[in-house]
Amino acid sequence: MSPVPDPNPLSRLATVGERLGWIFNDPDQHRQRFTEPPPQPAPVDPELGERLTRAQRGMVRRILVSLGAGLGLTVLIGCCGGFLTRDSDNARTLVFFLAGICFLGGVAGAILAGIMPSLARRSIEEASEKSQAAYALEHASWDSRRQWHDQQQQNLVDALPEWLAATPSPGTRRVDIVGGTLYGWEAVLTVFGGSLLATRGSLVLADFTGEALSGELMDLASATGRSVREVVLPAQLAEFDLVAGLEPAELVDGLVEAMYGDAPDGGNRAERSQDALLLNQIASILAPDLTMARFTAALRALSSGPNSIDPRLDALRPEEARVRRIEAFLHPLEAMGSAPATTAPADLTCLVAEAGGGRAQHELLKDLLVQWLGHQLRRTTNPIGSLVLLGADEIDHRAIERLSTLCERRGIRLVLFFQHLRAESLRTIGGGEVALMRLGNHQEAAQAAEFVGRGHKFVLSRLTRSLGGEETHTVADMTGESETKGGTKGERASRHGLRRYTSTNWSKTRNWSRTESTADATNWSNATSTERVYEYTVEPRVLQDLPEYAMVLVKNEGTGAVVQAVEVDPAIVTLPRVQMSPGQSHTPELPAPAWGSITDPPERDRSSRG
């Protein structure tokens, strides 16, 4: 894929339509297969093959029968007819003619029986040639339709974009970007920030990383004719008044919040209340001319004795330790607003915290700047379109929640960049959609994977197969025999006197039996079981190995988390077939035609079908 020549490709990023980056869309996935099956040659009529078989099988027998019948009839007619017609020459001639006809008939029958296989074979060849000709015509027509379908699909594929714009879901006001490198953040700022400028209007960017990552975004804004204002803090603190326009109570709340913002649970409640009381008393005395220079001067005067700022301050008599502690916090801000700039609000405002300097001053400026942003969102008459915070890791989660609520109510896009996924970040992310970039630490990657969630998957756990059989055969023979023999003797009276008698009885029994039984049993089983396991949707190792210009976008679309792989390299804009507006729909897919309802191709293709 060759880049498209463009004298200023960067300006294409500032086109309407929010884009976090692009999702690669493989056009070949939309290509639909030609579903009509290819034609098959029509089979030769089986009757022709059977006819050939019968002709070959009975050929010799039919030849012999024909010759025998013809010859037999010839001899019979010739002998019998010649004897009966010996006295008539005409009759004898007719008999011989009939005998000749029978002989020729037998020969003709034998010849026909001999050529019947050849005739049958010729019929098969003619049917096969006809079938091949019809098949060639049908295949040419099918191939023409297939080529036409493939060409239509190719035209469709060529019209589809290869890179689709990745955008937050409709109705989502906040995007949290977690992890990544500085170069990756700069790329996201250029791509996403350029689309926000073009879509939502003015943008305010607060960079707490100390690396000034907004340079490329500012170049993009300038190249597209948008005004740019950059404020580097604390170097330009005198030109940028964070307390201008605030009511005394609002100023005190912001200062106290900045002083106690990073303390556990907001710090000691008593100390916090006493500091707020003292600052409110000082503010009420200094109002309406309330500046940070007068505030710090008043604190200095309270700790050093009588002062010339305002005699009413002498009546306060606070604890010296408390005054010095508050003065130490606010001293770095003394020059704030001493030379305010008159620059009009710009389309792109970048508030950049410098690297180096004291950590306490950096934290105080960061917390105070967040408070100022909240006040601006509440009070401004010209609301901004987008608010971007770089390095939001150490901002108190309550301050982020307040900003998120304000942006939600006013329809402002809030974008938060977290370099790490730690305890404070875990309490913060999830208020909108989350984009995960490279997370080098394995614990952070595991926490991010847990955040994306796990899903149930079924895996094959056991495969059981058994084959067995049983056969039983039993034979039993039984033979028996018994014999009984007995007799009786006695006398009985009769008219002639006593007579002696003898009787004998005898019996013999024999039995025989045979028993046979057979049992044959076979058993076979094939069992497969699956187990339901709980696995990461995105494995931690994947998050650790993400390319520098890649992110995993986790979108909540009502039915669960939708995970998308997004490329944020600004150079993608130079490639062809890149979708810039998320509202652009894909070219409708050409439905795959069913083989029974294929439309004919154009006439130039159909003409080849004859």
C-alpha cells in the first residue's frame, strides 16, 4: 500500500468526526463466496450399458441359434418340399426359394447378433458425446456467472475502507486512556485532539507530565487556521492568574483544597477547618482587591508583627506556626497574575507544567489548576468543547469526579491520561470508556485485564473411548439309566384245593439330555466432556506487548464490554481508503446469490453461452 501524495497530510486529521484512531478492516472478510455449485456431466443412460452387457453376454448363443434355426428350416423345407413336389417343377422351385429365404434369414440373424454389441457401444458413445457437449455449454455458462460474481465482489471490496474510524460510543462524555509511552500519548493527542478541535470547537489541555507533549497538536491547530495559546507554568505564572474572577470563598476553597488535596482523607479536619477560617478572614479584609501577591503579603505581615497592608489584620492574631505553614504553601504563587496577559481566548489553550522545580510547588500548581478548571467550567459564558488532562495519576479522585460531573452536565468531552494503573487510578477510571495502551508493569497489566473482565469459555477437558466384548458358550450332557426287577410267591385256594403261584415284574428306565447356551455381548462408548473455565478477555501479556501506537478500547454498549484494537499512528492518514468520519457507513455488502436464483451476467458474458 503506497502513501497518497499530500503536501500537508497532517491537516487531514482536523476533519469533523471524533476519532481515537483507526480499526483495520480487512476487506476480504466482506467478500462472499459464489454459492452456485459447478455443473456436473450428465451420466449416460444406464439402460444403454445394460443393453451392451446383454448383447455381449448372449452374442455367441444368438449367433448359433440363428444359424441353427436357419439351417434347420432350410434342410427341413428342402427335403420335405422336394419329396412332396417331385412331380412339379414349379412347386419344387418355390420350395427351394423358401429354403433359401430361411437360410438367408438365419445368416442375417447371426450377423445381427454379432453386430449388436457394436451398435450398443456406438449408442453409448453418442450419448456420452452429447452429454459432454451439454456439460461444456453449462460449465461455460456457470463459469461466466462465477467470473461476473467475483468481479462484483472485487468492486465491492475495492470500495470498502481499509481503516475505520474508532470513536467513543454515542452518549459517552468521558474517555480514560491508561498506560502508554510519551510518543504514544503524543500520537493520541494529535489524532484525537485534531478531531475534537474540528468537531467540538475550543479545547483546553492541561499537561502535568513536564514533557510538553502538545507541540504537534499546536502545529496542527496553527496549520488549519485555529488560534493557539500556550502557557508554561510556573515560568509564565505572572501572565496567568488562576484566581482572577473568583469570589473570596471560592478562592479560599481552592487554596485549601490544593494544600490538602494529596493528604489521606483530605488531611486533619480540624487543621483544615482552622486554615480555611484564617484564609476566609484574610480574604474578607483584602476584598475586593484580592490577589495572590496581597494574600502572601498579608500572611507575611501576620508572622512578622504590625503591618501596613490593613490594620484590621492585627486583630486576627493567629498561631505563628500556622501562618508560616500557609505562607510556605502560597509563597510560590506570589507572582501569579502580577502581569496578566490580554490574549483573547484561543481555540486551543495548552497549560503546560514545566519539568524540574520543587515537587511541592508542582503539586500545588497542579491542584490549584484543577480547581481553576472546575471554576471555569461552572462560570464561563463561552463553554469549551473538550478538556484534556495529561498525567492525571496524582489528581485526587474527588477532584476528577467533580470535573467529570461538570463536563457531563455541560456536554463537554473529558479526556484523562493516566500513565500508570495504581490504587488512585483504579478508584478513578471507569467513569466513561477506557482505552488501554502499553503497560510495562505486570501487576498493572493484570489489573487492567481484570478491569476489562473475564468471560466463560468451554474447553475440551477429557476424551474417553472404550471398546469391550464378552462371549459365553456352555454345553452340558447328561445320561442316566435305572433298572428294577422283582417278584412275589404265594398260595391261593380253589375248588381243587390250594394252588401255589409265582409272579415276576421288571422295569428299566433310561434318560439322556444335552443343554447348550451361548451369550455374546459387545459394549462400546465414546464420551467427550467439556469444562467451563473462567479466562481473561484480554491477557495481561497482550497489554504488556502492545505496540507503541496501539490501544485496546473497551466500550460498554449495553450487552457487555466490546473490545476493539485501535491504531493511533497519525501516519495512517496518508494511506488510501481511510475513513475519516465515524458517521460514514460501509458500502452495502452484495448479497451472496443462491445457486437457484443466480442472475445472468451482462449480455457480453452471456453471448459466450451460445
